[in-house]
Amino acid sequence: MASHNRRPDRVSEAIREEIAMFLADGVKDPRVAALVTVTGVDITRDLRHAKVFVSMLGSDEERASTMEGLESLAPQLRGRIGRALRLRLAPEIAFKLDESIARAARIEALLSQIQQTDSAAPPPSPPGPAADSVAPEGPAER
């Protein structure tokens, strides 16, 4: 495999770090109210389009307004990324909501709920003779 096949991976990681630093420095857009985490960047092989996956905490309304704010910041971020990474053409940025963390938390909560209900239930009776049958009292025959 040629080394140019790994370049999109390196560029996507650099873009993720640059956007994370931009968001950590504080965004001046008041719509970006939720805590935003950049979970990943998926970039095309020609480095022209980048999908930035973000996860955020907050209510549904805060998330919607934050996504609007991020979309409006995309051209500004594009210029910043082009300068920081010294790319001839900076990729167009599209933000996508990453629901995988919320989905994983929901699955974890369901599994712990199942575990709690299993531990609260009485243990199953062991297999063998029925509890109401009476064993003979004499010596067992072999």
C-alpha cells in the first residue's frame, strides 16, 4: 500500500484536533450552548469534504441550536483548518450528530436494569426430584 492511502486518516485526525481546540477556546456564537465533543472526522480521499461527528450534552433544544451554530461556523472553521494544516484546498465541513455515545449509555442502563431485576428475583430451584416428593427413610438399595 502506498503512503498516500493513509494521508486522509492523518488529515482527519488533525482536523478533529483543530476543531476541538477551536471549541475549547470558546465559541462566540451564543447558539453553541451545549458541551460539544468532537468524536471523529470522516474525510473523502480527495480531502474536499469532511464530516465532523460531534456529541453534546444538553436538552434537545440546546442540541438543535448548537448544531445550527456549528453549521454557521463551518466557513470560519474551514479557513482556520486550511491555514493551520497548510492545505491547498481546505475541505468543506459538515457537522453530524453522533448518537453512538448516547446509544451506548442507554444500552448500559438497560443491561444494569436487567442485572438488578435478575438479582432481586428468587434463585431458581435446582434441578432434581420435586420438592414435594418424599425420599424413602430406609437404606438405599444399590
